[in-house]
Amino acid sequence: MTDQPQINRRTFLGETMAATALSGLRVNSELQGAGTQKKYQLFWGDLHNHNAVGYAKGSLERSIDLAKEHLDFFAFTGHASWHDMPKMPGNRHMKWVNGFEVHSKHWPKTRQLIQDANSDDFVAFLGYEWHSSQFGDYCMIFPEDQPELFLPNHVEKLLDFAEGNQALAIPHHVGYKQGWRGANFKHFRPGASPVVEVFSEHGCTETDRSPFPMIRHSNGGRSASNMIVPQLQKGMRFGFVASSDDHLGYPGAYGEGVLGVWAEDLSSRSLMEAIRARRTYAATGDRIALEVSLNGHPMGSDVPATTDRQIDVRVQGEDAISMVELIRNGKVIERHFPEDHLDDKPILPGKVKCRLQYGWGPWADLAMGRTCFWDMTIKLDGGRFTRAIPCFQSAPFNEKLRDKLNVVSNQELRLDSNTTRVNCYAEDPTKGVVTEIEGTPDTVLTLQIRKPYEKTISAKLQDLIDDNVVEFTGVFTSESYVVHRLVGQSEYSAQIRWQDQRSDANSTDWYYVRVTQNNGQLAWSSPIWVG
């Protein structure tokens, strides 16, 4: 590990995580037959996103460029078919029909571009999305190149094809009503679908009372009986993932869903093994590092029957953690509030998180929609950056635009980005960068801004403990930016041990952990089953 901060590759965890934090997570791997402990690293990706190879926007080449900027892996899942699609007023269904034709004709080039995108530090998977009103939608993800674009009219044929080609068939937006592209769990196969999408830009499908309701599309609201938790209560076993389903060619768009995978290394083989083993978890946007084990077995495991269960949780957020919850069989049985365990000692000197957020600008009612270009350098004097993670979303759309966060040194970052209110996701006209800083009260953070105006501002870290910095780039209604208050380690980290004892050694139970940050960002670990 060099001193250079990790911008867009494997996330290292802080000192509050496992002892092997800088090289990965150490957990018991007996269920994999090793009988010894293995190290796993945390990788971030998006297994569901779209562009103009179908009926969305943007080139596949652009999607690949953007994915490489801030993800470890991605799969392009173009819109491929909808065999039972209803006819729509004004022949609007032709949007889908024409998109499917574009995708089919592009398939040979898609395969080549995905193969060419792979490198030693980035993995690209080939895939596509299969729609069905009756059976729900599936994202097909292939471990290797796949010449055949198989588009059957029944889900059983699709799942047969997945199993025959060692592919993943990941159910998408499962919580819609059956018949309206909600999942038909009567056809669920754990071999083909070891993981299920719990969050995307459609919303959250954990339960019908979860945050992030499904309101952006025409499929209606959430069906309580079709949500994730009721299926687990019926005895189904699957892990959790989140992916963006972004339609502006922006894989991993912030706030639309991102997937964390604990794998041995960054390769298609290791990632596929980890997903099949359900060492996965879902996050809404912030790259919340989450480790969960039960009696030493990692998330996704099947643990032999036992009355005594020790659940260990380690979390490192990108903001202050509001709450960590342990769910057993669909019910919350434990809650941990980090603010009840804050250190009395000063947060400096030490490691802190600092978020830079920029954007805003004139609202739509003023008919002043525009793209704002940002060019700035972020510097430290008397400290160093140990980590920096971009929070980039898809707006504004432009084929030529790219958001970039580059490391100059461990004291200097260079940001080249753009924001708009026009068609921004969730009406959020901002983007951001979360930095982890190692410094003292006298460490100085400086923003040297070249666009959209020229200005240099500086602040001591000591002054950012209790106050933030809010600046405007011109007169009302100009864009603005905020250097948020610092978040100390005891606020963004948690290490928890819960004990759960059951009287019946033969009872079958399942557990997962949900993390909520103060800024509303969430993460859900894959379940662990006992018995």
C-alpha cells in the first residue's frame, strides 16, 4: 500500500476495522472447504445500467469510461426484450421495440467492447436485461463472453439458460405487483439467482415501509407481499445487491445504488465466486464499508444449527452513522446508536472525514437551466489525504462530459466536474467528494477554484469541527458549494458484538444488518442463515 489516497479502486478500511484492514477482511472460510482463514478485499461495482445501446442515452464507450473512473467492476445490461409487453397509447411501446432492435444489432460490438474494457484493475461483465410483465425483470450477467443473445418467452427457459452457462439471473425491482413487472417468486431458483436487487433508482424493495418508495415509474407502488423480507420469511435464501439502473449511461451514479463485494481479488472469477457465495451487500450511494459475521462466518453464509450466535459488525461510513440495526427473521432485535458511544477526546489530531458538496444554482421555475463547470484543486497543508471517494451522479447528460477526480499527491486532489438542475436525479443538483484526512487542528484545507469563478478559500480543520463553509459563486441565483463539518472516527465508525441465544438448537433463523447514516444513506448486508 502506497501513501497515495485511494480514489477509485479497492476501498481500504480504517483502523476500526479488522486487523488486516489495509489488505482486506479476514473471516472464517470453512464453508468454502478451506478450513483456514482467507483475506477478502472490498470491491465496488454496478451490475445494472443502461445507455443508447437499447433505449437509454449515451454511448457504451462513455459508460465504460465513467465506470473505470470510480468503480472496480461493472456489467452493462442493455434492454434486450419484453415478450409480453402491452401495447401503449399512441404506440409509445415502439420506444421499447426500437430499443430492443438496436441492442440486438449491437450485440457483437457490445461483446467486443466489454472484452476490451477488462484490465488488471478493472473488470467488465457482459450482460443484458430481460423484461416480463408476468415473471418480472432479470439482469443476466455472464462470467465470460456469450455469443448467444438468448431471449425466451418464459422465465424457466431463461433460468435454464443461466444455469447452463454459469450466468447470474438477478431479479430486479421485485417489489412491484405481480403482472406489472414485479418478481414472480414461484419461479425463484437460488442456483441461478444467488442474489436479488434490494435497491436501485426505482426505490427500495426491502419492505413496503422502507425508505425510498417506488414512485418514479409507471409500475405503481410497492406490493407488500412481493417485497424482499416476505420471501426470506417463506424460507428462500438469497443475498442482497444494489445497482443503479441508470438510464443516462452513468454506471454507479451516486444515490441510485451500488454494490459492495468481498472477494479474494479483482478478477471475474473471484467476483463471481463471491457473488455466488453471497458475500455481497447493497448501498444506496455512499461507499459504506460493512463487515458482518456470525460465529466467524461471513455474510451470505449457511451456518450449522447452534443455540449460541455471536454477531460481529464493523462499519466505516462516509458520514456520521445514525444507527446500526440487527434484523432477525424480519424483525429488528438490536439497535446501536454511535452517538451514545462517542469518545470524549478531541477528534483532532487523527483521521476525520470531510465532504465537499457543490452545485445548486437557479431552480427550474426561473427557466434558467444550465450546466455549471467546476475546476478546482483541493489541498492540505500540515496533513494528508488517506482516502477520497467521488459522489458523482448522472446529470447533466452530455456525451462528451466526464467527471474526474485525480490524485496529484497525498496533499493535493484535482476535481473536474459539472452540475445542473436540469433532469438531475431525485432533484438533487449537487455532486460531491468525501475525503478522509489525517491531520491536526492546525492543518489547513484549501480550495483553489478556477471555474465557475476564480477564488481561493482556506480553513483550519479546527474551525471545521463546529462550523462549515458555505460560499456562492456570484449573485443570487448562482451556484454554490459547501465544505461540510468534519466527522470524527467515533462518529463514522462502529465495532459491535451482539449475542443472540435461542432455546431451540434446531430452529432456522436468518440475520442481516442495516446501517443508516445521518445524511440518509443506507447499506444492507446479505443475510446469514443458521440451521
